[in-house]
Amino acid sequence: MKILVCISHVPDTTSKINFTEGDTKFDTNGVQFVINPNDEFGLTRAMWFKEKQGANVTVVNVGGPETEPTLRKALAIGADAAIRVNTEAKDGVQVAKELANVVSQGGYDLVIAGRESIDYNGGMVPGMLATLANANFVTNCINLEVDGTNATATREIDGGKETVSTSLPLVIGGQKGLVEESDLRIPNMRGIMMARKKPLTILDPINASVETSSVQFEKPAPKGAVTLVDPDNIDELVNLLHNEAKVI
Amino acid sequence: MSVLVYTESEQGKFKKTAFEVASYAKAVAQQLGTNVTAITINAADASELGNYGVDKVLQVNNAELEKFNANAYASVIEQAAKHENATVVVVSSSADSKYLAPMLAIKLDAGYASNVVEAPSNTAPFTVKRTAFTNKAFNMTSITTDVKIVGVSKNAFGLVESSGSASSEDFSPSVDTSGVTVQSVDKATDKVTIADAEIVVSGGRGLKGPENWRMVEELAEVLGAATACSKPVSDLGWRPHSEHVGQTGKPVASNLYIAIGISGAIQHLAGINASKVKVVINTDPEAPFFKAADYGVVGDAFEVVPTLIEKLKAFKAQNA
């Protein structure tokens, strides 16, 4: 089985979010970039398929050279090879089209992406990619088993979960549950050394067009201070929630 | 030309988000000077949609669509959009709509903006405000394609009643449910879901153990709320993963979020800060949650929560 894991290069959750150039660009100054958490769960599940079922795992990112350390980290975790599509990621559909080209050239059976990235939170790329690649698609995926060309997947739904049967070729929008937090791997020295020798292929983009464009960013208005209620006066809390906040 | 809205139903009845997306579609239609058509799948009575600005309903009744199938549903909406010459398609942020919308976008060659919180600020170019960086910022996005898809954030636009009435017609699209087949659904039907709840009551490690969750559940019962938990609590196995809210768990956009014994790690706040009013109960006045909350009680949850339950019961009895 050939698995492609899509890796989004995102600012760490604890990063300060600021904008430059008249609030049109994200300010990367001092920002630590990481593998998108939803993608890391998928990558770790891919490692399970590699170790238990002999799958071959390639990771891919659409982005400039600055994203390579993130791909190298994925190689250090255990992926066999990496591909960087050498173009700036501009919107969901452009990224999905670039990835669809990688999928069709590489003949991957299973594509694992995260359900959404933690920067733009669009949740667009996996579903778009599946439709472009004419593959089956399951998102919010919390469990995945593959047997030959058949697959069983569980997805989170509002208020519960649903188990589906499907088949390869398949695209997954993964999240926590594919593996647990405690299963995530921190690259060791040997992994880091080996990652340096693994192939990282730079692919020319097909120059897919965008359908949306970012005009400007805004930050929410600063929040007012918390209103503290004395623990001996819970009546006051009920009163505030009813008369001031009007939520009960 | 029209605005098409996908109004979701469950067991024949519309979800509240259906009325919210209909209200949104009406606002867009007014800006564009056109009408709103709704597409429903196996909804029993579509007339309610008229109260939220829908002019016409395309009703699909098809036993093959009884179970959700993202590709088949996306194809039904695609056919409805083409039938109506829709230039804007509006969908919700439910798990199902977020699943089908990207597929629909490719089928319609439509640009798609998700997590939209306001009516378009401009229609040429068509520009919407969406959340980004897990609610730490907003992004004004313009959609440049002829057909546009807008995914509306839950509880962001609200319900807008209008005095019209909706005409109804049967719509019989072609249906192909191959590819992905639902084997089983595991869903508590007697409980409010985190996605649909107006109020969410959430517990953290400060509650010390799963045996202490009874008071969280009781507080939720009094308020008609859904129960949730922080990530450490689900990682420790005290509560099921389906209750984990936060960046890698479920997002919460309720009217009221009550956090009990949750310190407010940034990953937790990222997942819940779309909630309108936040209350924190914690013994530690330095807990970061106090900076994010609207109301706070510095105190022992084991004393504060039972008192709160009692006071709320009295309040409910009085205001029943």
C-alpha cells in the first residue's frame, strides 16, 4: 500500500498571532512552525500501517523552502520520502489541485490529511482532493483499518460516531482518535540522522488557480475584564446570567 | 439567479441551524436582489422555512438518502444549484455540511469560504468575514468564482424571522450512494449534543476523578445543556473522547459555556472561544481561564457547583 500523508506547516498553537503589511499578511516573526496537529495523528497512523502492513509512506507539503524543516521532522518520525510542491499555498482549492497532481503521478492508494489545519481552519483540502482524485472520502476520521482494497473507517458525527465501509483509493480527513496523543512520536537522534539521507523531492507546481483571495485580517476586539462573583453569593451569578448576559 | 440554501433535518425535523442558514441566505438574497430556494432531504414539513425568508423549497424524498452519504448529498445539492441557476449556495457548519461542502465546491467549480460569521460586506467582489487561527483572528476573504459557497459558523448570524411563506415542489435528482456505506451509527438520542447545545457544561482535571461527574451532569440537566470535558480528562479516560472540546477535539460555539476545574490552556480556549458567554469556576485565581471568561468564581467546585445547581433549580421553578 502506498500512503501519502499531507502535512500542513502551521504556527504552533501558543504563537502570538499578528499581521503585517496593513494587516494583509501573517507575521511569521518569532513564530515556531510545527506539523499541523491533525496531520500528526494521521502520520502516526501511517507509521502503524508501515510497521504492521508494510506500507510505504510519503509525506507532502505545498509551500516554499521554509516548510522543509517540518517535512524533515515527518521523515524523522519515520516517513520514507518527502515531496515539496514548490509554490506558495494560497487557498484550499489551489492546494487541493496541486496535491491531486501528486496523487495521480504517484499512484497512491491511501491519502491521509488532517480534518483541518489550525491556521486557516478551512477544512477544505481533503474533500476537494478526494473529489478531484475520484477517490472515496471520510472526514473527522477517528479510526481506520485497511484490509486489501477494503477499508473500515469511523467518523465523529454531531453527538456520536458512525462506522462506514469503503474502499481504496481513499482520502481521509484525520484527527485525534486515529491514534491517541500518547502514541505520538518524538523523533529520536537516529531518526533525525536518517531523515537527512531520505529523499526530499522538490516538485514544480502545476500553477493551479485560486478561487478565493485573502483581503485582510482583523483581530477581535479586546475582551473586557472578568466579572468575579463571590462563591458565597451564587445568587448573583444566576442573576447576572439571566439579566445581564441573558443566556438563561 | 437565486441563492440556494441546504437546510438540514434530522428524522424529518429541521435542525435549528437550518433556520440560521436560511436567515443568512435571505440576507444575501436581499443584497443581490434575488430569491431564496431551500433544498431539503427527507424533511417532513418544509413550510416552517418560510418564516426565515425562504421563498421556494425543493423537497427531495428518497429512501436511499435516509443515511447520510456526503458524496450523494453533495450531488443532490449540485443538481439543485444547477436547476435553480444558483449563484450562491449557503450551508451550515455541522459535521455533515462541513463534510460535503468541499466536494460540492469541486462539483460546482465554486469558490468556498467556511466558518463565515457575517453577511457579505460586499457583493462585488463577493467578500465575507471568516474566522482564522482558531478564532484568534478574522480574515476577510473574497470569492472570485461565478458560483460561491458560504459555510456559516454556528450561532454567529442568528435567526432572523420574516413574514413570507415558502412554496414547495418535489425534486427528484439522480442519486448514487456508492463508495461509502454506513454500517452502524452510535449516537445517544436522548442527550443534547455539543454541536446543537445552547449551553455546554464542561469539567476538567480539577474535578479529581470520573466519580465526581455526577454534579456536572446534574448541572447540565438543570440547564438543558450538553456535557463536555478538557483534553486531559479524555486522555485519562475519565470521560469519552466524544466529549473532548478544544483545538484537537470538538469546537464549541454555544451561547453559554461553563468551565469547572479547567485551567484554560491555550489549546482548550482555542476550541471554545466562539462561545458567547463564558463562566469559569476554579480554585486558582491565576488560572488563565479567568482572562478569557466573562464571569468567574474563585472557589471550590465541590461547594460552588452544588450551590449553583440548587440556585438554578429555584430560578427555573420561579421562571417556569
